Amino acid sequence: MMSLDMLQQFAPVAVDMWLLIGALTILLTDLVPSPGDKRMLAWGTLLTMAVAFCGTFAFDLTGEAWGGAYVGSAHAVLLKQIFLAGGILTVLGSYKMVAESYERRQGEFYQLLLYSLLGMTLLAGARDLILLVVCFELMGIPLYVLAAFSRSDGRAVEGGLKLYLIGAVSSVTMLFGMSLLFGLGGTTSISGVASYLAAHPSPLALLGVTLAITGMGFKLGVFPFHMWVPDTYESSKTPFVAFLSVAPKAAGIAALTTLLLSHGHALLNMGFVVLLTLATSTLIMGNLFALNQSNVKRLLGYSGVAHMGFLLMALLTGSEMGIAALMFYLVGYLFTNIGTFLVVHAVAQSGGDDSVGSFEGLISRSGWLSMAMLVFQLSLAGIPFVVGFWAKLYVFMAAWLAGMYWLVVLGALLSVVALFYYLRVARAMLMTEAREESKVTADTPTAVAIWVCLAMVVVMGLVPGPFVRVAEAAAAAFFGA
């Protein structure tokens, strides 16, 4: 009977344990084949992630684990699916690059990716301050290594070092804030802390919430804690940047949602002004900094900063509709942003670089890649009828109903500003003569990943209803839990 109870305790984290088993299996398998035969590790990693992804649909992952430190719900499951989908697309997009650039270190690359993914999937259901911090570090430390994985490239090492230093500062800041919350609440349970502080507000509690938000702000890359984003994006390998630009940020938003909205809105009310300031400045500065970029990866980096502002806007509402809009936005942003970066990767792999100039005349060099890039750019800009339009519209609706009228107007105006830098890439592809006539091709796994992203962006744009309902169910489960 005891063993059955123990197994039931692990049921909500079964997918997470599978990822751990997969990572350890990759470690052992890496010791067997010679360097030239290590491409099989990519397929093993892909299989591990695919089984975990299917497991989120096949098994009941709801319930508590580890004495309530972890709570599985439809909200946590949807987040796991987002992370796993991002991981699968990243493995497909990086398959050729890893085999060619890291021939002897393929095992290390895929292990680090799996460990980081494990931190994210556990973070989705974390309801304890200690587990939250441990998951953040499990997610973050492998990312520091992966950012500087091209150790012979000085720029990659520099970008990885910046990510590491900012990550260390953010961890210390977040941990200090959470230690204050723990000291005041007398418990590591997030709901317990929120319950106590709702009844006993104090300046020290405000300081703790502010420091926790600031620490997570570094990890999200919101203004003014964004300084690592453009440099790391530019210097690191593009398939890894595709993963970095979406999955860890989704995990950070999930953690911030859990911290601020657990057991009512006590912590959100305390940190509302801080969060509102970050959202506003992030929307403004992210879009303005992107206007003058000639490097596509840096442009997308600042674009990502701006998109974090929209996510913070949804979080600020504190409502079930706002969290549903946030979840839908994350799903759409996942496929849009990863697809964009993989097209950039394909262009660079075909003899180009990351500049806007490399996209000149892409329509004549690869018709389908140029059309895919155009759809992704339109989605990022929020043009009907692709998923980005609905994602922004639902966020605006939630914010409007919450009474944040001026913030909605500001977000709409800045969406128009964003058109200027997104359409620069489109103009280069469609309206500029190619500098050279060499064809642009994508290797088969990368092409598959781009097609999947393109299909999801279009389908979610044309038929958003089913996906919105999934997001609404996830939001309802979060508040119900």
C-alpha cells in the first residue's frame, strides 16, 4: 500500500521523470559510439521529448506531488506542452548544425537541453519557493553553457558570459526577495506566503515582491534588464537562440504568474506599480530599439523584449481572461518566433549571414522560405489573419476589461511602430534585387520544423477557437487550483 501511495505521489511529475531518465540515457549512450556515429543521440533526444509530449495528452498529470510543493493542473500541462514543443522544434532545427559544429560534443549539447527542459516542466507546477528557485537554476545553468557552446568563437563566449553574469545577478536578486517573503510568511508555500501577506501587508513585503519581480525581469529580458538579449542572440548559434527566445521566457512568465496570483491577488496588488512600470517601459523601449537594427537576430531580440511587454500586460489584469490570453499568446509566439529564427538559420547556412541584406531577393532564391518568413513577420506584427493578430487582440480585450485603457492604446500604437522594422525584412525579401543568385535551402529536419511552425501559425490564425478554449481551460484550472 505504501508503495502504491508513493507511485501516486509521482504521477503528476511522470513526464518530468521521463525527461530525467532520457537525459541520463543520453549520457550513458554517449559513451558507446565513436564521434562520427553520434547523430543517433539527436534522434534519442527527439524520441524522449516526443514521448513526453504525447504523455501530456495520454496521462492524467493532475494532482499534488511532494507534499503540495508541486501541483499538476491543466495550466501546468499546457505549459509543459509549450516547452516540449519548443524542445522538439529546436532539436530538429539544430540537428545538422550540432552534427557538423560539435561532432564530439553532441551528447553534451542534448543532455544540457534536456536538463534545461526538465527545469521548465517542473517549474510549470511549482507551488513552493524552494522548488521555484531550484527549477529556475536547473533551467538556467545549462542555458549559460549552451550559449557559449561554440568555445572557439569569441563572440559566443562573450554572449554566454553576459548571459551568465546577468543570470547570476537575477538569481541573487530573486532569491533575496523570496527570502524576505519566506521570513515574513514563515513558510515556503507560495499560497501560504500570499495568504499571510494579504492579512499583514508591510513595506518589507513590498520590497520582497519588488526584488522577486526584478530578478525574474532579468530572466525575461524586460527593460531595463534586457541588456543581455541582443548580444546573446547575435553571438549564439541560431537554433539555440530560437529555443532561448521562447521556452525560458515562457517559464519565467509562468513562475511570475504563480508567485503573484496564487491565493488571490495580494502579491500582485503589492507589486502592481512595479509590474506596470516594467510593462510600459518594455513595450516602448523594445520597439524603439528595434527600429534601427540591421542585424536580424538583434532585431528579433529587441522584438522579443517588446513581446514580453504584451505578456506582462496580460498578467497585470490578474483575471482569468487575462491568463487565458497570456497562455494563447505563448502558444502562438512559440511557433512564430521559432519559425522565424529557423528561417534566419537556413539563410545563414546557405552562405549568408544574419544581416537584413542577406534576405535581399530571397523570393527568387527560395520562394517557400520567403513566404514562410513573411507569414512569421506578419504574425509578430499582429496583422490579420495569422495567430499574432488574435494573440494581441485577446490581450488588448483582457486589459481593456480590466480598465487599463491607456495601456491598450499605447500597445496598439506601438504595434503600428513595429510594422516598420518587421516590414524592412519583408521589403528586402520581396522588393529588392538579390546580391547573388545562389539558392537558399534548408536541411530536411530544419525544413520540417519550419513547415510545422508555419502550419500552426496559419491554422491558429484561421481557426483560433479550439486553441482559445484550451487556454481558457488552463486559466480556469490555475485559479481553481
